[in-house]
Amino acid sequence: MEYMVRFIQMHEEFRRPELDAIAELLEIDITWVAYDENSPFAIIAINQADDPTAAAKGLVSRAIMVSAVFELWGFGDSYDTLHADIKDRSSHVWPSYQECSFRFEMDAYHSSHTHAQRRGIFESLSYMAFRGPIVMSTPNERFTIFEDYDLDSNVPKQVLFGRYLGEGGRKAMSTYDLKKRSYISTTSMDAELSLVTANMAQCAPGKLAYDPFMGTGSFPVSCAHFGSAVFGSDLDGRSIRGKKGRSVMSNFKQYSTASLYFGGLAADLTNSPLHTRRFLDAIVCDPPYGVREGLKVLGHAKESLQHEVILNNGMKAHLQADYIPPKRPYSFLRMLDDIMDFSASRLVNGGRLCMWMPVAGAPEDADGDTAGEQETEEYAIPQHPALVVVSECTQYFNKWSRRLLTYKRIPDEEVDAEALAAVQLLRLQLESNGHADLGANDLNAFRKKYFQGFKTPLFQQFHPEPRDQSRTPEPST
Amino acid sequence: MKILTLNFLCCARKTCKSSPASFPLHPKEASLEQIETDINALFIKNILPRLDWEAMKTLTIELGLPALPTEPPSPEALEDPDSGEPSQTLKDLHQLLMETSIESGALRCGNCDHEYAVKEGIANFLLPSHMV
């Protein structure tokens, strides 16, 4: 049996990777029979499953990009071919549905029908000879006719027919809606994409996830939604602590997942208190892009002032209770590399890094004010010998976009040892240069050697044709 | 911060990373809290092989908690063989790792003696600039 996955027609690039991540997690072997970025209707086959129907339902039940999944009873490029396919494919099961209560529905993408038209279409299915009562609100079975139109076309380019099996995971979006959340800030990521990110990271019961830029905990609560234990850190301890009863912890309490929250730490990723051993299943983050506010790490901005401070009364400044350590600006590209290095040494085999980054085109400011002097530069996909790119999905805003990169930690036996040694040597060299990492030369050397450009074979694998020429950024020279 | 988390934390200073004395951190004047939570057997089973058991034993002694066995329990020891219910071993582990947390105090590095403060359950690992 094949299954029709009814996706939402938004965040298109996330749809297939999200479902693939879930299928891999649940060990469901699927084949994509038909998928089109411009259509909400996709067809998959489920292989080698004892109970493929249960597998299909389980697969989509946590998928945020899916509305519902249907048992595919037929499809074709016209109603004639559809009816022929329905008879071919499904006539052997019609007897099982003779007596149950049922209803028909219509899902027309880029079109609509009058009640009379719909009725006519439903009546054309009378050859199935269902004798059971038609019940509108809670029938035993729901059958849907799907029509796929090109915009402004009168004739569907594709029609499908399926039996409803189960819904996707979109209900979670309402539960986790930021408007209802106890504690948010300007950096909180929306519920929909936080949950998709947690799916890409394959969060599940029994696993441990970590967010090094936790903020108000948007990613951690999404990880906990899927049953993963989670903890996080942030350079700003106040953001974890919150105030007046609203904090990261209050968010977890709101969602009844506090038992999965292992705590927050005030910490800097570049001076991490996490032990260097492989124990995390997932690292999920939205690093500061460093365009508007300036990406910061621990240390004094002036190298000459990096000494211990003794106060007038002879006491050490940093031991006072109200001490706030200085921070200094840091290069975004170096931060990406630090995240890659951190992840490679903390993730277990098969563990996933899911990281958001900005895409060239406009300043980080979503109002699209390009008058600002700083534009987000074009950032190529970071690479690391121990992390293989699983997917790269872009969210398009009006004038800019950001993308979710998903990596998988491969076993040490599969890592190119020479490449790894070279990366670590370069990191040591950059480290010993001190604050000189802000120099353009160092950045360029880094970028040239270890980052690949937009038009890499890997990029083309995920983007065989540019989705919209006007939006494809020009490669930098 | 749950006791379990301490098994994954070390001194944040880069210069301490190469010294084994920087892990685990040593609690100082720690006030503990017990918060009852549902048992997450699957999680404990998965995390057990990733724990540094020696560090775990050191921590329980330093906190004045009941001593742990010399060797970590095997996966079979976590379940009652007949009923599949969580065993007493699992329940004890759960109470230690998940229900016990440090509310306040400090965590000291065994290598450089620097202390990281814990307040309201949140540990502060931010270093002054001369230690970065």
C-alpha cells in the first residue's frame, strides 16, 4: 500500500527532511514515490513493516509540516485516469467498507468548488457501492478527493483519492504558541519551527539534548515536547533566571515537562564547562548572528586589560558577589566553527547538531531596513570532518532568509583523520593569535580552506534548480 | 541543577581542560533540594553507559549522600525480571540523579581552585577576563 502525505504548503524545504528524520528515528523504511515542492500532496511507500498502517500514522503524528496521512486509493492526471486507478488499486478492499459509516471530502489546492460540483464528483464514485450510512461528524471512515491545480488553471493537473488514517503533529503548535507562553523575549523562536527543529534533531524519550544559546528556552521546551531530556546554557544568566516568577523553568512547568529539564547554566560556548566527552544525543541552537547587537564571548575587548583586577580595598574584583565578567566582540564565522568543534567532541555517534544561521540578502533586522551599514554576509555551509550534512532548509522572509542546518556525527572510524588533524591545527593557530581573529586575513584563510561556497555539489543536491531566481543570492567573489 | 548534570561539567578554563583534576567539580557548601518526579526508566538506562561512574561516586561522598556501588549497575539490574517494573536499584539511581539537585553553593575546580557559584539552581560559569 502507498500513502498520501498531505503537507502544508509553507516552509516547503523543511517538509521532506523533517519526515525523513522522523522515519529514520522510528526505523520506518520509506520510499518517496512522488514529491513536488509546489504541491501539498506527496506519495510515499512504506517498506517491510509488519503493520504499515500503524507505521504511517506513527510517522506523521509528530510531523509539524503534515496535516494528515491517507491510505492512497488512487491517483491520476485526470478524473478518468483516477477512477481507473482507484478500481485497479483498491477494488479488492471495497468489501471491507460496505457497511461502515463514511463521508466524502474534497481538498482542492488552488481551487474551490460549489456544493453542487462537489456532490457531482462524489457521486462519480458510486461504483464503489458503499451501502453504509453517510455520517458527517464522526464517521467510521473519511474519504477525500484531492485536486492539485496550477495557479489560475481550470483543470486539475493531478487528482488523488485516499482513506483518512491520521493527523500530523500540528496541534502542538497551539500548545506551544509564543502568545500563550509564560516567558518569552525578542529572541524566542516561533513554536512551529522550534518543533520542526526538535524533529530534525530526532528528539525522543531516553535522549539528552543541549542548547548552548538557550535564551528563554524555546528549543529546550520543544525538545522536551518529544520526550527528550534537555539542558541549556546562555551567556546571559538573567535570561535563564527571568524575573517575577517567569523564567525558563516556568515555561517547562507550563508544559508539564519540568522533569525533563535538567537545568540552565550561565556559560560561554568558547569557554565551555561541558566535559569533553561524547554524551549528547542532540545539540539544538539558534546562535546569535552578531549583526545587530554584536556577538560576544568572555574576555575583555582590549587585550591589554585582560588582567586580574584588585579593588581599592585589596579584594579581588572577580570574587565579589555582584561581579559581572567583561565580554568582547567575536567573529560569527569563528563561532560557527566553535559550534562545529564543540558538537563533534560532545555528540554520540548518530547524534545530531541542528543549527540556524542567517542567509545573505538583507540585514538581520526583519523590517528589511537595508539602509543600515551592516548587511548579513553570505555564509557558506560550515563543514567538519566528523559531522556530515543531513539537510539544509531555508525559511524565506520578505527581504532576508535564515536556514536550518542539520548535521550527523559519524563514528570515528569513518572520520578522515588527516582532515581532522588539519582542522584542529588551524584552530590552535587561531587561538594563539589572540584577538587578531577579527582580522580579515585570518577570517579569509579560515573561510577559504574549510568553508565551501553556495554552489557546491552538496548544495546542488538539495537545490537542483533555484526555487526562485530572484531570491537566489549571488555568490561572493 | 540536577545531580546528573554535574557528571558532565568540568572547569571552564581552557588551561584546566588537559588536567584530569578539573573533572569532576567539587561541591562546596552545597544546599540540596529533593523534588519528586516521575521515573524515566528509559532515560536512565540510556544515560548509564555515558556516566563517569568514578566521578559519580566521588560526588556522592562529597555531598554526604548514600554511597554508590563500586561498579555501575548492569541494564538487567534496572528492571525486576518478572514484572518489568523498575527495580530498587533504578529507583535509588533516579532519586540521586534526577530528584536531587543543588540549589545553592559553589563548585570548585580541583586543578586551579577557582569556584563557580550556584544560585537558585543556576550555576555561573562565566570567567573573569584574566582567566579566559
